[in-house]
Amino acid sequence: MFGLKKTPPIRTLIGEGTAITGEMQFVEGLRIDGEVKGDIVATGEGRSVLVISDKAKVTGKVKADHVIINGLIEGPVEATQLLELQPKARIVGDVYYGALEMHQGATIAGGLHPLKNEDDKPALKLASNNG
């Protein structure tokens, strides 16, 4: 879908009940089930994936190639390739995306800003519960 290749492995987990303050940088994959106060930015070469679970809360900027959100983010979100907003996703801040998939129930309190792709047309897919 959307020309993405194999998803990188998730090598790091911030578990439920864990709270971190400060900027986080990661390569490949990161899953957050806890709370982070600070920016989370993917670095390095290659693809990156960031998963924000329904139990997670992030206060700060979020940036990765592929971002999957089902929790709360208070701050701007940038997904250079694909942003997936699951039903419990809540974003308070502007959203920048290469392609966007949004499920019913997800909310955004901020602006939507498509990043330019080859055709200068943003890719948008509305997800349905019917598969």
C-alpha cells in the first residue's frame, strides 16, 4: 500500500507505566505504551516506524517515515511517508503527512498539511470498518 516496502522491526519499547522526559531519537522501529514529554524523532538512513499505542501519551513533536497512532499526541506530527490514525487516535497539533489513513473515531485538533509527492497530489485514504 502506498508503495511502502517491508516495515522495519520495532527494536525499542517504552512500556506502560514508564514516563520519559527529554528528546528521543531512534532508528528503525519504536513503540510507545507509556508517556513521553519531549520530541520523538527518527534518525539515520532507511525506513522508520513509530507506534503510539492507545495507552500512550506524547507531549512534543513526533517525526518518522511511518507513524501509527492510537493514543494521544499533544504537538505536531510529521509522517514523511504514511500516517495511520487508528480509532482512538487524538492529536492536538498540526499534522504533516505523505499519505494519510484515518479510521472513524480518530480526531485532530489542528491543521492538515500534505507533504508533496511525485504528482504534487496528497494521498488520502479513508478507512472503513468493512475491511
